[in-house]
Amino acid sequence: MLKITRKDYESLCHHGEETYPHECCGVLLGQMDGDVRSVAFIARCGNTRIDSPQNRYNIDPRELVRIQREGRERGEDIIGFYHSHPDHPAQWSPTDLAEAHWFGCSYVITCVEKGKAVLTNAFELTGSDENDKKLVDEKIELA
Amino acid sequence: MTKIHIPTPLRQYAGKQAAVEVKAVTVAEALSGLVSQHPDLRRHLYSEDGKLRAFVNVYLNDEDVRYLQKEATAVGDGDNISIVPSIAGGR
């Protein structure tokens, strides 16, 4: 389960509206307690896929190193990521799964239709390694 | 000692630690020390041919070692190595 405040939830939805028709992306930081991931901080990121931003995203690892360091200073871990699908369902794609490597973390996807965020879903990356990984539906609880 | 920061998905293979300290003079030696202490990490970091997996980024402080001397990059006391799996995707 992903616990997130309404304010943070709306923030990640709005990010997708702001970058439409391109995909937005960002990092979720907070705490993990068993199967519950609680968001304490949202870090917006740039999308380095300037070659194909309408259907691809990539977060610069250098940006992630900084976000991770700043999170450590606040006592937070990276617990997930979010991105948007412009005019496309809020469902993970084969590309999303192929490029997912943060097991135990949440992958949040927002469908942004004609510039408006219409649906957000979350998925947990499960499995033991690259051979058996799966993205499974995850409940979002708004606090 | 060099500190290696372990990303959340790999901590279960590193004794649940967020960071591991190793004595090393290069990035290669540091990572070798890490997998010696925690052998279960090896298959998550390296493919069967012994190379770092393409989606595993290794940063020395704020620099990607690919743009330094790769795994031959020198490390010293107080240095921080971050293991950062890629984050990407799209519809």
C-alpha cells in the first residue's frame, strides 16, 4: 500500500498536467514498513528523454544521487517513483516493466488526457530479480 | 574507509544496511569488497559475464564513474560510492 497526503498526490498529478504532452517524472521519498510505503516528500525531476518525451522518461542518476543524499539528511529513503502517460492509460507498459529495477518500490502512473490528470494508479515492483519481476496493483491511501 | 550507499531494493542482500564501509583504493576494489561481505549482491550487480549490469549506475561522490576511470577510478577515505539502478520507462 502507498500512503500519501492529498497535497502530495495532487502535486504529482499536477506535474503531469504541467509537462503535458510530455511525460513527467519524479521520486517519492519516505519510509517503508513491511508492505506499506509512506510518502513524506516528493521530488520533481527532469525528463532526460528529450528525444522522445511524449512517450518515454528517464531520470538522470546524478539527480537521483542528490535527491537520495538530501533525503538521507531528512531521514527518508527512496520508496518509489512517479511518471505520467499523456493520453494513455494509467497502466504500466512493457517498457515500464523492462526499465523497472527498484524492487519493493512503488511505481505511480498518472493518465493525463488532453492536459487534465484523470486517473492515477500505483504498482509495486515485486520479484527476486530481473527474470521474475512483476508490477502488481497497489492500493493508494490518501491521508 | 569508503562508504558505499546501498539502494533500497538491494538492502535485503546487504544485511538490511543502508550503507557499507569498505577499505579500497579503487571502485573495483570497493565493489569487490562489498560483494565479498555480501555475496547475494553479486547477481544483482553483475551479469554472468562478470560485468556490471547496464542499468546499474555507480557514482563516486557526484560523478558517474563511466566518465572517470570506470571501475579503475581511485577512491579514498571519506569518499562516497552510490549504487543507483536506472529509473526509466514510458508508455
